[in-house]
Amino acid sequence: MNGEKKKYLIVTAGGHGTRMGGPVPKQFLTIGEKPVLQLTIEKFLDAVPGVKVVTVLPRTHIGTWKNYCLEHNFVCPQILVEGGMTRFHSVKNALEKIPSDSVVAVHDGVRPFVSKDLIGKLFSIAETSPAAIPVTPVTDTLKVLVRDSDGVMKPVSGVRADRSILFGAQTPQVFRAEVLKQAYRCAYDTAFTDDASVVERTETPLTYVEGERLNIKITTPEDLVLAKALMDVLK
């Protein structure tokens, strides 16, 4: 399409994987014969030919990733960016490498099962809308609880969670780059749990899209077991 904006991908892999409990950061753990991070990036290379990749990594593991790509012939030109103190700061660092007249996806490096169809749909929406955010409906029965000083969970009186109007946000979240860069000029807030929450602070309208149940985020040992089972099923 004439006039189509250039497409960029920010892959957030700046964490150290403390919840995984092992010495290897979760983005470098393997499923099959490839690390999770490579599987994730390959999904975007397949879905969006020509996408420009900006990979955010812990400073101590930038060399690890460079060596892996060379040794395993993973040919993917990437801009490597050092992660920040939080996810917010990591994305802010990466946005310095993104031109304003583009469309940019921000995706968790440990979500390797996102489909090509969903990636394509989100990029397409972001061509004409400020932002496209995938969400999935909450299906569990929800309880509003707090822990007392002894760690015992107790219900909050008079408060009920209505799951019919609750959805979980996923990635990739895709934005017009100028919208995301403008939003990230604000001061950090602990309420910023994803990129959509940062952009919402500017009162920019977001477009929500049905996400995918299999688009899981691998953060715990149990998630890794599930991911390996999914890989076997999806082969």
C-alpha cells in the first residue's frame, strides 16, 4: 500500500527472570532447540516481512545474545538496547531508536506463541488508529481479598469483582510511534503496568482486539512446562 508506514518491533527481554528461579534468564531458556527469545522474534519476521527489530536486554546479557545469534546463524539485524530499572524505563530507552513516522509493536520477549494472524491484524489497525491492544476475557470467578498482618487472606466487605466486564491485556500492543513516544515523556508511575496504561494517561483512544488464549507469557517454571507441551502440540 502506498504511503504505508515503516514497521518496528520492540522486544522487551530486559528482565533477569527471578520468578523462574534458575540461573538462566527466561528469555534464553529453550523450547525445542531454540531459545524463547528467538522463537518470539521469528514470529514477527514471518508475519511482517521487513519489520525492524529493537531488542531490549539486560546489560550483562547483551554479549550473550550477540554470541548466540552468531553461533547459531540467527540472521536478524537488530538494534540492541540496554534495559532499564523497570519495564517502563526499558521501553523508553528503546523508543529513542524508533522514528516518529512509523508504527511500533511492543511485545514481551517471552510470548512466543502469538499468531501471525493476530500480529498482522494489530499492525493493520494501528495504520489508521492510534493504538491496537489485544485482550482476553477473564473466565475465573474472582474474589476481592486482602492479606492481614499474619498473611491471612480475607474478603473486602462490600466489594465485588464483576468478571463480565474484566479483560486481561496481552502483547503485542501496537501504536503509532508518535503517540507512544509522546506518552513516554511523562514521569514514571507504578500504575504503568503495560504500554496501554501509559498511553491511557494521555486520554488517547485505544482500539481493543480479541487476543488469544495460547498467547501465554512464560514467567514461571509451570509456564515453561506448559509452553513445551504447546510446542509439541503445535508442531
